[in-house]
Amino acid sequence: MAERDRLRDYRGKRDFDRTGEPRGRGASAGDRPRFVVQIHDASTMHFDFRLQVDDVLKSWSIPKGPSADPKDKRLAVPTEDHPLEYEKFEGVIPRGEYGGGTVIVWDYGTYEPLSHDREGRPVDFAESLERGHATFRLSGSKLHGEYALTRFRSGRNGDGEDAWLLVKRAGGTARPHGAPDPRRARSAKSGRTLAQVVSDTAGE
């Protein structure tokens, strides 16, 4: 599917004369696939978890944010594909625009696909997501180690939207930590809090 078609929903929801969000003009994919976790203070506070798959960022809204504790199962609701440039987006989306509110980059880095079939053969990452279960290893400034995304409800039959779980896999050396406090969290990109981004934007 062409890149412009994959971003049709994303672009159709936004007025780029009003929002500073990237339109998406085909950023370089890089050597290793990337991920980003953004805190989004919109109508409800949540975290946006995005994984680069081919030429877009596959995206999920995670109300409580990712956890490094394997005991935590985080609800992840799919949203529209985003352009690769969104990995760096930080700012205030104007009120009245889709997703109006403040965004900071909580964490970002690269990831390694780990999905295999029952015979242990590697499975294409996009295909593993389509099947409803994908495993990967994150290498970020805050998140490290193996995670799994698993679809537990499908909306294809008209009975609601897809719902997934994001879970940290046991093992590795990552230190468990509690859920991040989004109001106090600082951007891994700029070091700013949500409040500081608002203040800086108002002063421009």
C-alpha cells in the first residue's frame, strides 16, 4: 500500500494550517526500526506508543503507559498510522483540532523484532501484528528489554474496536519501575515537562 494511502486517515483528521504536527513527507527509515512513546494531555491523559513498521508508525493509545513490570498488563487501543516524522513531535495541538492538547516525547529509541513461528523461524513484523501477536526488544532511554503486543479483542465483526495488551516479558536486566507520573515526567527529547511545553508555546 502506498505511503500516502496509509496516512490518509491521519491527514484527514488534521488541519495542517492550524496544527504543528508533521504532514508526513517520507522521512528516511534508517538502519533499525524505531519506537517512540509520547505523553498526550488531551481530553484524557494517556501515552501514545508507536512502532516503526515499514514507512509509518503503527500507533496505540495506552491510558496508563508502558510498564517495566512483567506483572502489569497495559491496555493498548490502536489509533491511525502516523508519519515517521511524528517520532520527534513535541508541542501543543490547538484546541478544537483532533487530539487537541500537549505532547512530549517521554521515550524513544530503536527496537528489534523477535516474532517467530512455531518452528522458530522469523516472521515478518507487519505480518505478526496482522496475526495479533508480536514480540520485540526495546532499546530506549527509559524502556529496555523484551515486550509483547497481543490482540485480545477484534473489531472486525462490528462489535467494537480492536483492543491489545502491552506486556513486558520476564527476564533480562531491566529494573521494574512504577507507572510514570505524566504531570511530572520530563521529555527524553527536550527535558521539558508538559507544563513547560505549554509555557514555552505561549511565549512564542
